[in-house]
Amino acid sequence: MSYFNTFFGTDDFNSMFPLGFGIPSKIIFNTNGIKDMMPSFWTKTDNGYRATVKTLGLDEANIEIVNYTIKISGKNTIDDKTYDTIVELPVAEAILDNVYKITHETKCGLTFIELFVQEPEARKNIEIVKI
């Protein structure tokens, strides 16, 4: 029994890996917080918040608000193959209720969404009294 058969349970390498290519053995990505199982990353900015979202295969993305969720979607067809993405990012009601502008840009398979948040009026006018 060959080493390959012992490890993979078959002697037919080409049936395991069509065209004779194997599984990548080392994969390293510097994705600044983006992971396959967590395709978005939020940071605080001077104006509010910025999301970086993995949208591989897209040249541009559509952004819409659905309830308290930012929905990112898009579709491209390249060489008769369709690539589409839908990512829904829940946003706390207290934040989304105070967003006055959203900008977005898609490039290099990433979509950047900027939430511009105004400070709630109620928070500015809280009176604190010592009794």
C-alpha cells in the first residue's frame, strides 16, 4: 500500500485531484480583521463607524437598509461564470437611528461602508443634579 493510499484511502491521485493538482498546503492572507467565517470588520472613526466587508468577485456592491441591517449585495459574470455575494450586517438600533449619511466604495474585492453618526440630542441635554 502506498503512502498516498494510506493517507487518502485511494491509489487514484487524479480521481482525488482532477488534472493532477493538490490542495494548497500553505495559505496566508493579511486581511486586517476579515476572516472567512467573519467577512466583516468594524472600526470607530471620528464621524461614526467604518465596516470593511469581504465581497470577492464584485466590482461594485449595492447597499440598502433592511430593518436594522445593512444589506450588501452584488453580482458579476466573468467568463460565463456568475459570482454573487449577499452579506447582512446587523447594526444596533441606537446607532442606526442616529446615522445621517452612509457612503460606500467597492474595490479589490472589499466593500468599505462609512456610517456618519450624529450624537443623539437627548444625550447632549441630560441634566445632572446633586441632591
